[in-house]
Amino acid sequence: MAKAQTLEQSFEKLEQIIGNLENGDVSLEDSFKLYNEGMKLIQNCNQQLDKVEKKIVVLNQKEGDEDEF
């Protein structure tokens, strides 16, 4: 199983993939593979961002509860 990447690592890899695709020196088959890899990275990034957003909401709710006392 592949090692989980940090959000920053995923963004760096996406930048590399975009650069390779924009370069135009990649075969159609390789372009398709890069596109699929990029889509998986985007899903991973979205999942990580969703987790962070949920944690922030929970922390804000806890902070609001503490302010009431």
C-alpha cells in the first residue's frame, strides 16, 4: 500500500504532473496515466482539507462553549 502523502507533498506532485502535461512531450497513454494520478491526488487533497475543516469546526464549537461559562 502506498504511503500517505501530506497535503504539501500532494500539491507538489500535482504541480509536477501539470508541468509534464503542459510541456506536451508526453505520449497520449502517459498523459492519461498522469491525468488519473492527478485526479487521485486531488481527491486525497479534498479529503485532507475536509478533515481539517471538520476539526476547525469542532474547535470553534468548543471555544464557543467555553465562552458561555
